Amino acid sequence: MQLHTPPAQIGIPLEMVDTPALLIDLDAFERNLKKMAEAVRQMGVRLRPHAKTHKCPVIALKQMAAGAVGVCCQKVGEAEAMVYGGVCDVHITNEIVGKSKIERLIALAKQATIAVCADDPIHLSAYAAAAQANNINLAVFVEVNVGTPRCGLDPGEPVLKLAKQIQKTPGLCFAGLQAYHGRAQHKRTPEQRKEAIRYTVDCVRRTKAVLEANGIKCRTVTGAGTGTYRLEGTSKVFDELQAGSYIFMDVDYAKNLKEDGQPLNEFEHSLFVYSTIMSRPTRDRAVLDAGHKAVSIDSGMPLIYGMEDVQYTRASDEHGTLKLNDPQRDLKIGDKLKLIPGHCDPTVNLFDWYVGIRNNRVECLWPITARGAFR
């Protein structure tokens, strides 16, 4: 991938960073890393964070240095970026289809510990042919539908049938269950999240019981996200947690609530889109240089960091329109603001570089090497 010129140089003050730019508050980021690592350690499970959030081997290696056993990816291209960047253990939490993709998958499996998902015998046939041709054993997780009707088999007997086929297929080995409930992550109240994960845990327990009754040991159950990781982590059925967004947080995750109805605020916002005011045409309107191509709005508009009286109301390709509820707000052309993205994952995918900030100076530049890796 061709990276564009970074928007900053190491050592310059924050205000000199060109915009739009993707900032990491390094202090908040590091606190998030440590907080999750300690929580997982106390629960006695493993952390395998999802790299689709950050798409950056530098960050993946920092997560592993803090205790993670490896990372997850969604696409082969993401896994390639991780492995070529020094990550030695990757679970692709997806079914991979297509000869060229599977050949790339097998090439990675010769260099690192690689696992993949399946929910149909068609997947197994394609994986096995490539694995056998290259004299390797490929670890395969059976994906279970545990509440998000996307990929995945129904719990119980359908999973048993596919697991048996994996076991008897040369070149493949049964790795366990992929059990991720995506819809549960952004349920706002604790009881809604608990109810969703109770269903997930029940699906997993029933499925494990069926497997074990038929002599199949389930070594690993993997799943969970930032919104529910404590529920899966204390369930006694999950072995690995795949939370990813905890390192950055975003507006949507920040809407999750505690028992008392207050924001959960378990992790800090550490990811920001840095933007410049390019126009102030009226007293109650300003325009930024960060629109659709700099910040994702699929989960809602970004928030303006530290300015509750200023709202990001509309995104165009290269413009972000702000409403100033206080017309006396002193914002002028050339001022720079930090936006908290509504959804961190697709926002990250819009940039080539992270600009790491500490004490209002640029401390590091990290390439987002898996940007655009959708194959």
C-alpha cells in the first residue's frame, strides 16, 4: 500500500499538525491498554483484541506486550499486515472464500499461527485442499450464531456435524467455537446487555455439551466485545475475549450506561480527528475541513471534544458543518478542533497515519498499514 506523507513531524507542537489528521492521546491510550490487561488477568481468561479497530501492527504489538496472546482480524489482508508487521498469532474471525484468498491464508499459516472460521462444508473443502497441498494443518473454528444473525450455525447439532467433519478431514484441526454477539455490544442498559449475553452463554454451553457428549473436546471458545467483555469473561465458558474498541472508544460506545443510568465511561476517549475551521459564515455556523472522507458517521455524528455547546450537524465530502449554540463562542477561521468519532473502526480506515500526541507535542507516527484491506 502506498502511504501518503504524514501530516506531522515528530517533535512539533500539536497546533502545527496538518489537518485532517488522526490523533492518538498516548496517555489515555496507554491507560486503556493497562486497564483491559488487568481486567482480563483478574478474570483468568485470555485477551485476543480485534485488530480491525486499529489496523496497525505497532498497536497490535503493544497489546501483546501488555499481555494479549495475539490478535483477531476480519480479512486476509488485515492478517497479512499484522504478520508482516511482526505479529505471530492471528485468528481470522471470518469465513474465507475464493482460491486466491485461501492461498494467501495458507501462505500466512507457514509464517505464523493462523486460525480461520467456517460454517459450511464448502469452507472445509476449500481450506483442506490448500492445506493438504502445502502439507500444513490449519486450525478451524466453527462459527456459532449466538444472537447476531449474520454468519454462523445454529447451536448444538449443526455445530457437532461440522466439527466432526473438521476432525476427519486431513489438513484441518478443530480449534473451537467462534461465538461473537455483535448486537449486544451497543445495548445501552446493563440489563439489556446481560440478557443478550445470557442467551449467548446458553448457546455456547449447550453446544459444548453436545460436542463433549460425542467425544469432541472444545479447546477454545472465543468472542466478546468492548461492550460486554466482562460478562463473557466471567461466564466460565469463554476462554478468549476479542474486545477491540477499548483502546480508542468512540461516541457510540460512550452511550452505554451503568446501573445508575450514568455513562459507563470505563475507558477513555483516546482517538480524535484533528480538524481546522475553514469558514465562519454566520454567528451560529462554522465549517470544518473534516467531512465524510475524514470521519465516519454510520453510528452518528462526531462530538467536538471539550465543547458541549458546539454540534457537528452535517457532513459533506470534505466539509463538516458545525452549529454554535452560543453565538458568542470564539471560533475563528484557522482554529483547530478535536472530533471524537461516532465509530472508531471505519474512521481509522480513512487515514494512513496515527499521530501520537503527548504533552501537546507529536511523539510518534504509526502507519495504518492495513488501511483498505478489505480482501
